[in-house]
Amino acid sequence: MIDNVKIIGAAAIIAAAVAMYYQFEDLLQLGRVGIVIAGVVLATALVLTTQMGQDAWQFIKGANVERQKVVWPSRQEALQVTLFVIVLVILIGLMMWAFDALSFYTIYDVILRVRGA
């Protein structure tokens, strides 16, 4: 129950920061943006005190750990895989063209005898 109140309070803080942005039109743009940023930071801090906020923070930390485990290929490996994919696409394209030409010949020349007449 208290978590819901905190989340509603965080939404109210953001709404108030946006309202203040439009209310203080005589301030410099930088000051108005600073008010909104401060409101978002304050609201985020409030949400992080809830169970949902803690769960989200743990998820973000876990995602960062997994991101650090990613092993990117070297330049040579990336080039080899790219060339392999290009050659494979060309070979499959040629095979599909050959199958299409063979089926076209079979249907029109052998079965229907349309082109040979």
C-alpha cells in the first residue's frame, strides 16, 4: 500500500515539475529544464525506495553484468563471417534460380509443350 502511495507521489512530483516548467516562463530555459530534471531525479529516488523500484534496479544491475559478459568478434572474425554469408546467399540464389529454370522447363516444355511448338 505504501509503495502505491510512493509511486503516485513520484508521478505527482513529475507533474509538478512539468507544471513549474510552464509556470515560470520568465526564467531562463536552462533553469526551467533544471527544474524538470530535478523533479525526475527526485521521483526516481522515491520510486527506488519501493519494492518494484528495487526489483527494477536489480534487473538493471543483472542486465549490466550480462552485457559485460558479451564477447565481440574480432575484425577478422567479423570479416570471415560476413564473406561466408555473402557466398552462401549467392550459392542459395543460384540454386533457387536453377530450380526455377528447371521447373519452368519441365512444366512448359515437357508437360505442356508450349514453348517447343
